[in-house]
Amino acid sequence: DPQMAERGYSLLRRLTDQGYEGYFVGGCVRDELLGRPVNDMDIATNATPEQVIALFERTIPTGLEHGTITVLIENEPFEVTTYRTETEYVDHRRPEQVQFVRELSEDLRRRDFTMNAIARGIDGKYTDPFHGIDDLNKGIIRCVGVADERFEEDALRMVRGIRFASVFDFEIEQQTWQALLHHQALISHIATERIRIEMEKMIAGPYPYHGIELLLISGLIPYMKVNVPCQDLHQDLLRSLEQLPASPSILRWTLIALALGMDEQQIKIIFKSWTFPNIMTDQVSKIIRMNERLYDGVVQLESTSLSATEYKHALDEHTNTHQSYVLFVSCVLDYGKEIARHWHTLFPVLPQQYQQRLAIIGNQADKWLQQLTVYSLADLPIKGQDILQHVNITAGKWLGELLNEILLLVATGQLDNHQDVILHYAEQALARRGLR
Ligand code: ATP
Ligand code: MG
């Protein structure tokens, strides 16, 4: 984003004009070198937080205790952090307290990987004391300094290393990998949420399977605070992760849940303990429920049509398609159009037996979704109250059931979506049930 870069440069210029140092650092320098899109630009400076606040019109003391001030340049936020080190790591986590330092090189030394420890000045020159650019070119993730010490200081770095290896399709350098294997168990000290955030970036990247493989062989998973039921892992399914769009991320997470053989109950418990937002847990379990319902429904259809004789075959095929259609539409009405679309996106990577059994639905879902004109009771021209008035019976459980029946009939084109047609149908249906 050239506009963001321009604003970033004007920020650096303001710092240097006032006699301070200022550099782009970390992710933005790395991503630019890789030719990847840059989403945010972090800046390191020798100015103290107070001096940064004094220098710019609009600042937010985002992480004052870590020396981080957010500076707004034409509404664009930049994190400006005073050169610092991290000392006295307690419990293998990054410390609450930091110490400000005078030199850029000292600041770069505290960073996790060589490729994340490159600074770029206003003149475009790189400061790269740990040869991060070489490692970027070689495609290598390497700790800054002694890997053993760095993972011992902050165990999250192990997961970050795997995340970066995954996103960039890089290799983890030998000593860094050995140190990781050696310190596996320390991951138990790290908060689940911080691990989840790294995992989300990994899964949303272009090579999620690479990361999962590394994670599996790293031996980290058993030491994580939260259980991941890997025993019956369906690893083949995970190879298809890359075929799914990265966003919305629920699609990939649904495939992971399927590959782990998680049922709805497990999804609820495990996703929650992984601190995923409720909406995510909810959507993943709905997609899986819809998939199961379609599968069970088709199995049932198959078992009834087996009894048909040969000459009725053509008729059966038509009936089959129609019944599949009704099955699909009833799922759309229950779970919503969005979930149905997600299921359809997932269809080509579902396990073989699902793709075979659900072929008719999978092939037509798109067309069927486009044809649908009603999705919920709100799309009907009548309300429960209208039916009550028309038939003059007291409300009861029957009303909701009848409305859903009507909705399905209208949605599948078996009933016109007109008030009088629907009321007439309601009357007949109630008479059939002996309610009227
Ligand atoms: P992205 O934002 O693309 O996820 P990033 O490299 O910017 O990647 P951040 O978590 O935003 O990652 O951190 C910014 C920088 O801070 C990193 O590039 C790295 O230099 C440093 N850093 C982040 N986390 C750690 C850590 N646990 N240990 C040491 N340095 C870290
Ligand atoms: Mg970042």
C-alpha cells in the first residue's frame, strides 16, 4: 500500500528531523522483502514514549509499559516502540517489564527470528546484524542467537517458528529445530489464546498442511494446555486444506474438525477451550451437523428406493433428485443460506464416501440455492397470527410445526407463496390432523 508507506515515511522523517532515530522493523520489513502484502508497519525509535507523544499530534498510549505508542498519521495507525530489551523472563513467557536501550542493534537482538530482526531506514538501507536477508533468500527460519536460550525464555516462539515456516513454506534450521524438540514441554506454560492466534495465522496461510505436519512431528501438541484429539487423525483430509479459501477461516477449521473426527459435542468443548469466538464454534458445528443430516438423509432415501423395480428406474431418478432437493432445502431453512454455502464450498474436499453419496446435492446445490426465494418464516406473506385468526384455534405446538411445513413447501415450489393459498393449505392440513 503506497499510501501507507508514504505515511510511514513521513513519520520517520518527523523523528529524524527532530534528531531521533527511526526505522521500520519486524514483519513489515520481512514481508516487503518477500514481496508479500504489508498490513501494518511497526517502527522502532530511540525516542522515549514521552518524546514520541510530545512529537505527534495524535497518539494513543497502546502499550506504554512496553514502550509502544500508536501514532496516527492521517488516521493510519503506526506502532512506534522505543528500543528495548526483554529481561528476566519468568515462567518461559515474555516479561511484563521491559528495559529501554540506546541502540537499534540491542533492540533487534531481542527479536525471535533472523528474518524478523531486520530494520529499514528512511534511506532504504537495511540494518541486518543477524543476516536475516540471507535466511529469507534461503527460506530458513533461524532463531536470533542461541535457539535453546530463546525458546527457554519464551516458549511461544516455538509455535511462531512453525507458523512462519508454514506461511512462507520455509524450513526450520537444524539447531533451531533441535532446540524446539528439546524444549517441547515448555509450551505448557503458554496461554492457549496466544497459541490459538498463531495457529489461526498458520491455517489462514497458503501452506497450512506444511505447518500441521511440523506441528505433529514437533511433539508440541501433547504439551499444550488444551487437548487436541489427534488419535484418529484423518491426515489425508488435511492435505486438502489448501484447496479451501483461506477466508472465511471457518471452512478450514471445519475440515480440521472433520479430520480430527470431532462430533458436535467435542467441537463445542474443544473450540471453546481453544478460546475461539462463539460464532466460529457455532458455525463449524452447524456445517458438520448439516453434513451429517444430508448424509443420513441420502442413506435413508437410498434404502427406500432399493425396493423399486427396474422399469420404474427413470421415475426413481427423478424422485430421487426431488427428494434430495427437499432434503437440501430443509437444511438450508434450518441452518441458513450461509451455512449451506459453506457446506457446498467444503463439498469437494469431503471424505470420499460423502462425496459419492451426496453427489446429486453437491452438484446441484449452487443452482438450488440460486432458485430459492424464501429462506425463513419472515419471507412468508403470513404470520402465525394470521393463521390463528383464520382457523380460529388456540395457539399450540402445532402452529410452529405447521409454519415450518408451509415454509418447506413454499421453498421447494410445492405451494405458491400467496396468502390465500397458504391459508387454504393450513385449513386442509389442520383438518387432516383432526384439529379442525
Ligand atoms: P505478522 O504480523 O505478520 O503476524 P510479525 O512478525 O509482525 O508477523 P508480530 O507478532 O506482529 O509478528 O510481532 C512483530 C515483531 O515483534 C516480530 O517481527 C518480531 O520481531 C517481534 N516479536 C514478536 N513476538 C515475539 C516473541 N515472542 N519473541 C521475540 N520477538 C517477537
Ligand atoms: Mg505484525
